[in-house]
Amino acid sequence: MSFEVVGEVRAHLGESPRWDAARQRLVWVDLWGNAIHSTDPTTGVTTTIDTVDPATSVTPTTWGHLATIGDRLYAVSDGEVLAVSEALARPGGRCNDSGVDPRGRVVVGTMAWTAADPGLGDLWSVDPRSGRRLLVADVGLANGIAWSADGATLWLVDTRARTLTAYPHDLESGTVGEPTVVVDVPEGDGVPDGIAIDAADHVWVCLHGGGVVRRYRPDGTAVGDLEVPVAGVTACAFGGPDLDQLFVTTGRGPRVSAGEVDPLTGRVFVAQIGTRGRLVATADWPAPSVRSTP
């Protein structure tokens, strides 16, 4: 098993890979490049939408995509964008990762503008009919949001605290219960970032700075590492026609030029890993009727 480069785009900070099964493409963002990318893995051809402000996550819908840009949620359709939520981040903060629960509710994590700033993180559930609801307050840096197959567990990474936490999740209401910290990532292994869940409900965690994607059982037992060609791994997703490919985004930082680091840093990678994953649920969100630019 070895990772190969996907496409030609080199991101400042690649994040939030999601497999768009309907279109057989990988969608992902360049956070500090202010861009949403859609890549055909078979040809490497990528189409790009300029988001003006930092795009921090993206997820496919039946009509286009939902993306977190700056401090709120946007609908992205036909190359244009429309704000569809009020500000979710606290003053001085921004959105970060997002996820969709098995009932189609969108959940957004927030943080301070950069990882070096004090934590301003929260976890919000956002619904087009009822607005927003706070699920978890005072997360250091909300990241890696995903659910077990039965929807009974919400997984959340706090990158600042170096933890992977399991929250009991009520599938009917979308609310969460008392958390259990399942993994404390040791110093020197990198910090936990984006995650993906496989068909056996194992959690795959990108360890930024460590150059690996680590697989954990639901009880937090580590069962193996996949080594990526660069240290700056950020997020991962299962994809491909059989969902047995693992796509990994990487990044070099907001102010680092292309010549300052390994030329592979910032690229998207893929490996055929022999383990099947699960698709992220599709958001239950109506198509936008008006378009505008942020």
C-alpha cells in the first residue's frame, strides 16, 4: 500500500475532503487559499470556486454543496455562493470543520482565527427551519466531526486538547450527552485533525505533524498507522466507486511559499487500502433560490 498524488493542485492548507458519490468526484477546500476544489481522481482535472474569504469545510448536497466560509454557512451552487446562516463563531473566531449527522442535520465546529490564538471553539447544529442550536461549548479547537453507523455516537476532535471524544448522540433530537475522552494523542505523535469512519465503525484520525493516519477502534485502541509522504496531514475521507480508497489532504500553512517546504506538502493523496469506508450523510437543506457573493 502506498499513497499517490491526486491532481495538480497544491494547497496552502488542504482540508475537508468529501467524496461526492453522485458526481464521482472529491470535493475539498484550500483554507488559506480561499478556494473550494472539485477533483476527478481518474483524470486529475480540478474545478475551483474562489470564495474570497477562507473556506474551511465543504460537503456535497443533491443540488450543489454547503460550505463553511469565514464565520458562517454558505450554499454553493453553479459556481456562486449564498450565506444561509447567521454568524456561528464568536467575535474573533471562525468556522472550522463540519459534518452531517445521519438525519441530515449540519453540525459546525468553530475556533479562534488561527490555532495559535486562545480557544473560542463551540459546536453548533444548524437547521434551515429552526436556526442554530449549541451542542457543545468551550471546545479548544473543534475539528474532526463524524458519527457512528447507528448515529448513537458523535465523534469530535479537539485539536488544542489533543483529544478524540465520544458524545452520546440522540438521533431523534440531534442533542448530545456527557462526553467520554477516548483518545489522548501523545506528544510527539502530531496533533489530531480531521477524521473518517470506516464500515466497521473504526475512526481514522489524521495526525498533523506526524505524517500518519491512525486507525482506532471505538474504545480508543490504536490498531495501525498509514504513513503519508508528508508530515502535514490534515483530513481524510473514504471514496472511490467501492469506497475503499482513502483520500488525504495536506497543508503547508498560510504564509509559506511553495519553495520553502517539501514540494509534496499541500497536495492531495490517495491510497487503495483494502478497507471500505462510509459516505458522509447528505445534508437535508433546500436548494438556494437567490445567489450572491460573500
